[in-house]
Amino acid sequence: MSQMPPDTAPLEHAATVPRGSGFHGPDRPKDVDYLHCIHCGLCLNHCPTYRLWGLEADSPRGRIRQMVLVDEGRLELGESFVRHIDQCLDCRACETACPSGVEYGKLVEYARARIERDFKRPLFSRMARHLAFRNLLPHPSRIAATARVLRFYQRSGLQKLARSTGILKLLGLADRERLLPRIDDSFFFTNLGRTFPASGPRRARVAFFAGCVAQVTFTQLNKATIRVLTANGCEVVVHSGQLCCGALAAHAGVRDAARDLARKNLAAFLLEDFDAIVTNAAGCGSTLKEYDHLFSREEAEHEQAVAFRAKVRDVTEFLATLGLSAPLQPLPLRVTYQDSCHLLHGQKIRNAPRELLRAIPGLEFVELPYSEICCGSAGVYNVTQTKTSLDLLAEKMNHAAATRAQTIVTANPGCLLQLRAGTQIHHTNQNILHVVELLDRAMKTPIT
Ligand code: SF4
Ligand code: SF4
């Protein structure tokens, strides 16, 4: 393990130094947010990038130190700072490990917002970020149009050709292309505006949050989620006014785009009273539960976001609390579970998915060593930091193979994509499923 570099030695009296050109309002951490860090280092071995490289500057403590120095104007907001912050997965494992209550997720999102405002990234990167966060993700029709183009690429033989001719390697895109999700034959968007009745007596009325890219890559997962909810007595409303949750934009520091999306989702979901707003995507759920962080207390949206967050539930959390009422058929499978970072570290949900899996008769559940460490998916991290993402994935697939489980289960679409790519790259021949997909199989409900 490397020694702490001089520029990351613990800082004393950080809050007494006059501030530089920080943000004001809801984006800016208070001095006390930084001062929670007592430099104890208990987070270090829980941090995936520190575990890989052993560098203080790529540890939670080292990153917080750099954020403080930049905020005070004592460290240049330049390439070195940007690199260390970009290399952070925003997995928030450090939050779970921290005995001092450091809200690292808040701090890194603020640092990224500062970078977005004050640092000029290379032209291609600026264009790609502008395109993704402002021109694509907030617009369902553009997501669908892009997905159709990608589907043509995947189904027409172009993908095979590109892979076999080596052109992807030549363009430096081979690794990224391997992580591209398979586009669905039909998209979930056609279900927006529909209400699915509960089977049997109604136990709850819920709104389903369907995601953005998930609507063109996880249509079957979304349908399975609705089947499991309705089979367990829930009426499910798929609200037509919903948009992307804004998680990817917020994590990238594009907070105005995230705020715009949050405003629209708040307006759509608070029109009606639901028992819960349910999501099957841990990354979305974590952001939806933190919409209040995007607004100052003076803004009307803050109060709305507090009311909204009280209703948001991950589907595993919701079902484990409601209790399964639909009969489960035996599934004689050996199964392991990878914790999704934004479920475990973002939402502090560990037991609910395990309880649901253990409720399936005949299923043999084995814990995955280091399941709390990120698989390398982390939003768009596998696209922006592909090598690190693949290194983390390789370690994950090694641990998963050691469990001898036939199926790896997780609770977030991003993790599903990453682990599916992992089984192909490492030829482990394991099945990758969401918790609700396994429940759906055990319920043997008719496929609609
Ligand atoms: S565990 Fe918490 S207090 Fe200790 S160094 Fe890490 S972030 Fe700071
Ligand atoms: S969020 Fe994850 S990668 Fe970033 S500092 Fe914390 S543990 Fe490390």
C-alpha cells in the first residue's frame, strides 16, 4: 500500500480557512459535511479503487481531502483533481463503512458539479455529456429512436461484421461495445398510462417507476415486476407522465438537468395518492429517495420531494414489508446475490432481497464473498472508465465462480448488464437475474 502523498496529508482546521469560489445553495456542502471526516481510514479497504491501486488520492479520505482543498482555493481544479474524482465509482461503500457519518455521495456530487461548471473537458467529452444528459435521457422518444438504430446494428449482422473485422479494436471501442446492452424486440414505453389490476383482493395501490434506458433494454424485467406485484395483490399504475429519474445526470454533476427531471417526476407522481412508488432499479431508487437534496429548503419542490421520498420503495423492500401472498413453486437452484451499491450503500437495504430469495422453496442460497464491493457498472462508469470497470468485473466473476452458484441475482439493471457481460467475457455460463425475475419464475404466473 502506498504512503500518503504530501498533498493529501490530513488537514486540520479545514473549516477555519476562507472559502474559494464554491457553489451556494443546495449544492454546496456545509463545512460540517467535510469536518465529519476524522481521517480514521476505516473506509479505505471498502473502497474499490483503493483496493485496486492502494493510492490515498483514490481513496475516500484522499478524495475528501482534495475536495476541501479545491473548495478553499488551495488546490487547482485541474486535471489531477478531475481524474481522481472521475475515477470514483460513487458506489458509496465508504458511507457504509464510515463510523463518523460522512455523506460521501453528497460530497462527490458537489465536486462533480464544480467540475462541470469550472473545468473545460476535451471537446468530445463535452459533446458526449451534453448529448447524453441534456439531449437524450430526458426525452423518451429520442431514447426509443436511438434504441431502434442500435437494434438494427445488433440484428442486421453489422455487429457481427464489426466484431469480426477488428474495426472496433482499431477505433478503441472493442471493450465498450462488449458492454452494450441487447436492445429489446418491443419497448416498455407502450405500457405507459396503463393500470394493471391486482389479482385477488387488493392489498395496495402502487405506482411503478419504469426507468428510461430500462424501457428499451429491460422490458421483460419491468413486465416481470408488474406480474409479481399484481400476483401479490397490488394494483399497479404505470404513470404516463414519468421521465428518467435524473440519477445519471446527478452523479455526473449535471445538476440542472437532474433538477429538471425531478421537477417533472414530482409533478407527475404527486398528482395521485399511491401507497408506494415502486422501482426495480436501485440506482433510480436511491436518487428518487434523495430528490430533496436537489432543492433548497426555500424551493417549493423541496417539500414535494420530502413527501415523494416517503413513498418511494425499492421493489424488494416493498415486497418484503408487504409479505408475499402468491404461492411459490420450488426452484431447485444454487443462487448467490450481488448487492447493488445503490441498494446497500445508497438505501441501506441488505436483508429484503435475501429474505425474498430465501422464501423460494428448494432454492439454495450462498453468500457471495465481497458482495458489497461494486461490480464496476456504476452508472456510466463502465463506459467512461472501461478498464477499471473490467478489472472490478473480473474480480467479481472470480468470486461468483467460487460460489458454484448457477445463478447470480442482483437488484439493479446496471448490475445485471455488467454481470451478463462478465459471464460472456469470463465464460462462466451463469445465469444473471433480478430478484423479481426469480420470484416471477417461482410464481409461474402466465406471461402477458
Ligand atoms: S471512514 Fe469516514 S471519517 Fe474515516 S477516513 Fe473514511 S470518510 Fe473519513
Ligand atoms: S464512492 Fe466508492 S469508489 Fe468512491 S471513494 Fe467511496 S468507496 Fe471509493
